[in-house]
Amino acid sequence: MILITGATGFLGKNMVPALAKYSRLRILARRTSNIEFFQDIPNIEIVFGDIEKNTGIIDGLKNIDMVIHAAARTMGRNYLEYHQTNVIGTLNTVRAMEQAKVKKILLLSSHAACGPSSDKTPLNELARPQPISLYGRTKLAAENIVLKSTLKYIILRPVSVFGPHDMDVLRYVRFITQGISPVSGCGKKYLNLIYVEDLVQSIVQIVKKNEFNNHTYFVNDGMEYELHDILNRIANLLHKKTRQVCIPEPVAMVYGLINDVFLPARKRVVWRDKIRELTQKYWLCSNEKIADEYAFRASFTLDQALRKTMKWYQNKGFLG
């Protein structure tokens, strides 16, 4: 049986139905979380708890074989907001696992924990982490908590993830529907991507293999993209003509500050910490390790994945 944290988030809503086909699942959720999405999915039980407040974790770990720790804060105004979820929440989860003698953890980290590359040479798992955002720093701290524990682990560092249930990319897509593609920082930017269904399949492969080898893996679709090309593809799928606008980093940071100070999380378009990442030129890493050891291959091309994502947004009425 698998315990999942972060099940009510973007990745979780895609991961849980796929994993429920292979294993019994237990979801650890706050009492304030919306769990309606899971009510008609078989093989799932819900327990209530809060990893930040260290409540309910021990009860959730009863008769559990492994934990998939996907809970994370991706948006924050300051370091403490990220730290409370990404660091304290991970520490509480790991300590509870050690106490309950549950030995296996799959940690969903992020490319941000390692940081961007200095040029077009993709980073590999041996690269020295140099995170440039508060989010990245706290995800690296979470990795180190797992590394220093007594647990058997696998750490996944997905690159930029997109797909159904993703509200962060939706914020940007809405700009495109209005005929504008704002880009933080000037010049060409290169990055890797992973469609959420492909990321989920990598997780399923790891769970089914069930060999926790204390390794870290980058996860992407094996392709390198240029940001302006991605924006053009989205605009074409939506049948929109857009103007791409370069926003200098200082101006973007002021806009992020306004969002941070005056807007609640659900209304923020972008935030200062995210702009630190968006202004970088190279977010490139190698997926060779996971491809070699797990025979992982992405099933969707970029165009197929973008088409499915835009269709989901449209079907949900998010694009007007």
C-alpha cells in the first residue's frame, strides 16, 4: 500500500488515478482540502492530516509499504512560506516514516533544486546544485533531509511540468488568448519540458520496479525547446495572433512585487521568486540516466501534449 502526500495538487490529480490501477493508495490530505475528485476512484482511502503541523502522519503510515512525497509549495512571498511546506513538511514526513519503520520514499523534487545551466550543455545528476530561487533552495533542502535519513529513496527532479489541472501555465495561456506573450528577460531562452502524463508514467515505472536504489534522476521528454517556439505553438493551437513582448528583469520584478504584496495567491499572475527562474536563459538537463535505468521514453510529442492541455482548459471553460 502506498501513502501519497500532495494528492490534491496538479501532479497528484494526474498521478492518483494512474497508480490506483496497480496498487491500493492512501491519501494524506488536510481537512480543508477538496477531495471530491477522488471519491469515484476505486482502491483509494483518505486520511486527514497536515505535514506542516505534523498531524495525522503516523496514522497515515499504518500498513504502508512506501511513500510518494509530492506535497510542495510552488508559490510564496518569502522564504518562510516555502520552508514551512517544502522543508518542515518533508522533515516531519521523514521522521514519521523512520518512527513507523516505513523504509521507502519517492521524493518529487524539481529541476529548480539544481538550478539552471550556464550554457546549452545539459546538466546531469552529478552537477553541483546551485538553486537560484527560494523554491529551488527549499526543494534542495528537502532532498538533503531524505539523503541524510535512514530511508531507501529515489529522488525525481522533473523539469517544467504541464498538462491538465495545471493552473500555473493557465495563467500564461490566458495572456496568449488576449493577443500578448510576455517574456521575462530578453533574448532566447532554452528549456526542457515534461508532459504530466509522461511524468506519471515514470513514477508508475519506478513503483512497479520497486527498487529503491538511493539515486536521483532528472526527468524530461528528451528534447530541447526554445521558449518563443513554444509560445508560437500554443498561439497556433488556440488560433490566436500574438505579439511577444520582452519585459526587462527589473520591470518584471516590480510587477512580481506588486503581485506578491497586493494579490492573494489565487489571483497572482506571477511572483518575484518565479521571475528569478523565468529570466534564466538555460534550463537544460539530461534524462539519460532515467532513460538507461528505467527505459523511460516520453509517449507524447510536444504538439500532442500541448493540444491535450489546451483542450482540457477549453473543456473546463478556463479560456472563455
